[in-house]
Amino acid sequence: MSDEIILHHYWSSPFSEKVRIMLGIKRAAWRSVIQPVIMPKPDLIALTGGYRRIPVMQIGADVFLDSAAIMAEIERRLPEPKVIHGADWALNAWADRQLFQPTVAIIFGALGDAVDPAFVKDREALSGRPFDAAAMRAAGPMARAQFAAAMAWLGAQLTEGAPFVGGEAPSLADIAFYLNVWFYRAVLRDAFDHGVAGLPGIGGWRERMAAIGHGTHADMTPAEALEIAAAAEPSAVEPGEGEAPEGLAPGAAVTVSADDYGRDPIAGTLLAVNAREIVIGRDDPRVGRVNVHVPRAGYGLSAA
């Protein structure tokens, strides 16, 4: 089916867990395509044009990169129950970047030399800087303090009486916090439980989030996903009004890339640009024409 949600992910990916939890809140049915943790990822690159990060969502011949674009599209297609409210996006951006950094330092500083050298090499290529476990271990006290401060904010909100950050139902604000909680506890369970033992509200909230589940999924192979893309036509897009602040208008040959890490440029024709997203069209010999969607926030747009 060309309209089914296909999630390219792997189960230990924290950013994929954000999307899986959102699908759980929506009680959605989706297809699970497992991609490699490290490069090479030839079947993923055929869809994305060079973008190697996980997760990626595919719907027919439309490809959504970055968990922000993926969750925005899920909310648009499956509006009930409503998950994204007001300033949730701002909290999401903070949790993805400012809170994720100490979470990573805690985890990999603790793992140290136990991390697979192939994984280290891959993540150095992804980030563009050395993967220094010794430096992360040295930063451990500061990182744990920053994480504890964020958990104190979360606990203070939860002890006001509502079961979730935004009230009676889970929202993107909960998902944003949960990314880091899930990742930390999945790798270092005892350390996490010890670190938040004195904070009221956190344990019960984490259990409520975990109980949401991931909706209903069925496995799909990467080859099957590529066949679906090749057989489908990309959806029509509205070009938006005028040109982007970069001076580029729909029809221009462009590249887009993330502004933090994994900056591999994706080349194509600019189809639409607005405050929410950038859409480019690109052709690939394995899948034909696809539309690639990225969020406007956090992505740069340049002339090709």
C-alpha cells in the first residue's frame, strides 16, 4: 500500500523511540524496516539521497527526514488524539540538543573502551569530530548534574498532579523528555534508577510512557520498501509564497543539509519551502522520483 507508514529505524535508536511512542499514542499501524546502525546503508541512501541518520519515514514516494519532520507529518495525517501543542516544538528542540548532549556523555563515558571500534569510527564520521570516551568520562560529573537538573524540572511539573507534562494526556513535551530518559535507562539502568531515586514523579511517569507502546507494526524488508517507492508517485506539494530567505525559489537546483551533525548534503529541485518544511524532488535509479521532506528549523538550504 502506497499510503502506509513505513519507518526505517533500528530498535536501539533513541530518536526512533520518539517516533515509535508517537505512533503508540496514535494507536497507528505501521511497517518496520530495520536499517544498519552504521554505514554503509545503501537501501536508505537510495531513498534519502545521502542522508544517513535514523529514523526516516517513507509514505509511498514521499520520504521524511529527521524525527521533527516525521512527527509533524504523523500529526497531520493522524490528528487524533492531538499530540503537539503550542510551544512543544521549542521544548523538543532543547531536548534533542541541549539535553541529549549530557545524556550521550553519561552513557558513552560509562561504556568507555567497551564501545565497538566500528561504531566509534562511524560516529566520528557522522559528527565530524573525535569520539573521545575519556573526555566524556571526565565530563561525567557535569553531565550528570545537567541531566539531574532537567529531571528536577520534569519532576516539579509532574508533582503538580497531572500524569503527563502537558496534563491528562501525553504530548510532544513528554516525548521530548522521554527520548533522553529512555536512552539513559536502556543502556545504564542501575545508574539511571540511582540518579533519579530521590526525584518524585519520574518513575511513575516513565512507566506510563513505556506502557503506551508502539502501536501495531509488521516487518518489511528494505527491498520491499524500495519497491513501494518505485511504484508510487510523490504527493503534490504547494510551493509556498515567494522565495526562501536564502534567495531561492521553487524550481531552483538546491542542496539541503542538517546544521548540527550528519551534514551530508541532499541535492534536488526545490519544490516547496515555508516556515514548517523544505521539500525537494530528486531522482534515483533504484526508486525513481521521490519527494524528500526536511524540517525548516535545523536545516540549511543552498544553491546547488
